Amino acid sequence: MSQRLPRVTAAEVIRVLEKRGFTLVRQSGSHRIYKDVDGKRVTVAFHSGKVLHPKVVKSILRDANLTVEEFAQLLKSN
């Protein structure tokens, strides 16, 4: 059985993405678009301090090709 999705803010998601090699390529309003060296694109809706909806987190993880377990592990490591 898979782990539950953590309740996280956009800033926490961005920290994890940057650990995985994603870099900010552009911003359109409140949406920040990140890409990695393989060209995978992830869009994060950035609203300071607000917790992201679980469906949004799931979509980001799918786009970044991360499992919930990998995400949780990266989130814990500073």
C-alpha cells in the first residue's frame, strides 16, 4: 500500500524539485515552470504559505516522475 500524500506548500515542493535537478525556466503569473536536463516540465502554482491540494501534489509528482515515498524522503532530507 502506498504512503499518503503529504500536506505541503509550494515552497516545499519547489525545494524537492530543485534537489532532483529541476530549475526555474519561467513564470506566468502565479505559476512557476520548472524543467530538468531531460526536458521534463513541471508547473507549480505558487501561493505563499498556502497548502497545496492533494490532487495538485499528485499531478506534480506524476509530472516529475516521483513516487510518494521518494518525495517524502527528499522532503525529510535537508
